[in-house]
Amino acid sequence: MAQLSTLERYFSLKGRRAVVTGAGRGLGRAIAEGLAGAGAEVCVHYNTSKDAAQEVVAGIQKSGGTSWSAGADLTDSGAVNRFFGEVRQRWGGALDILVNNAGDLIKRSPVVEADDALIDKVMKVNVYSAIYCCRAAIPLLQKGTNAVIVNVSSVAAHNGGAGGAAMYAASKGAVLTLTRGLAKEIAPMIRVNALAPGVHLTDFHRTHSTEERLKAMEQSTPMKRLGTPDDCTAATIFLCGAGGAFVTGEMIEINGGIWVA
């Protein structure tokens, strides 16, 4: 038998089946493309970005990978169950990797000015969606191989976020706590970890931050640059592969040094 290279041994995802939520753009897109490049078959989830998700699928297929897309509003538990029903049917009831990337700040607002609708939306988009997806995916992951959940939290879970982002920070703090609790609850069959991106150049930060604020953040970052989606991709591949097989309940900080635990 041919000996596996170090890269293949620790980072290959060949034969694995992965769902990445919110994968039509930004971090989700980069992670989906990265997992596919490492050999996984990837379901590219979308809510409103159907065309973008199909572009991701087409790109993966053009590169020789295997991918497909499916849509669902992850704040709706019924829609989440139907989505994972489609995953179950497609992959014969098993799943190996779930990346809960979908989320949003929605808009900056001081808590005192936030109405109930905004509070509900922030929590549903960031917390409820992750819980709904985990609940629906766990029975499939229990039938998978080296099964793992990767939740996308944020540096805001530690520092409270910038102006008008307290509710978002609270929701991402909940994602971190969910990761730690679930890691104990479903071990040893399924590992659960998280990523904590800092300020990355994606549509998210371009939407919710001004160019001046982004430049200020860049200068205040010890690494003297902002993050890119690929910075999170490599960490995700590590957590999903054999290299991360004894890592659970942890959060990898990907922020260029703006938060050091």
C-alpha cells in the first residue's frame, strides 16, 4: 500500500460529505471551496443568494470537485428540517461535516434603540439558526465518519463588538457557549469547535463598516492587515481533518492579534 503524504494524512477530506451554511459568498464561499479542494463533497447552502450559490457549485465542479446547492431560511425550524431531509436523501442518511457559517449583524443599533423585531432577528439569524442546524444534523452526523461541527463565532464574542453591535456580540457569545456545551454533550462521536474571525474583508464588513473604520482597524491590528476569507478556510480544514481529531470544545482565534486570550 502506498504511504500517504503528510498533507494527505492530516488534511485530506476525500470521501467526506460537508454542509456549509451561508456559502454563497464571503467566508462561507471560501470555506466551501476549500473543503471541496481538500476532497469533500460539499452542499452549498443559501437563503436568498441562490445565483451566487450556484456559481460556487459551478466553480467547484469546474475544478474537479463535487458539489450541489440547496436553499432554506435557517431561522425557520421547519425549513431547516426540510433542508436536512434533502441532505439525508442525497447522502443516504449520513453527514460528516457541518459548518454553521450563516449569520449577520443585521444593522448597527444601540440596545436602547432596538425594537423587538430587530432583537429577534439578530438572535434568530445567529443563534437559533445554529441550534436548529445542529439539532437536525446530529442524527446524520452520528452516522458519519470523523464527524465534526464547526460554528462561526466572532472576536465580538470576547470584546463586545464595535459601536452598535452589542446584540450581535451577545449572539456570537452564545454561539461560543453552544460550541463548548455541545462538545461535551455529543462526545465522543461528534467533535464541535468554533472559529472566531476578527475583521475580514468580506461583504459583511463592507456593509456594516465605513472605509475609514476599516482602515483604522487595519492599523490597530498587530499584523497590520485585515483578514481574508482564506484565513478561515485553512483553520476549518484543520478542524475537519485528521489533524484536528483530538480537538473539541475549542475556538480558534483568527484576528491578526487584536484579541489575545
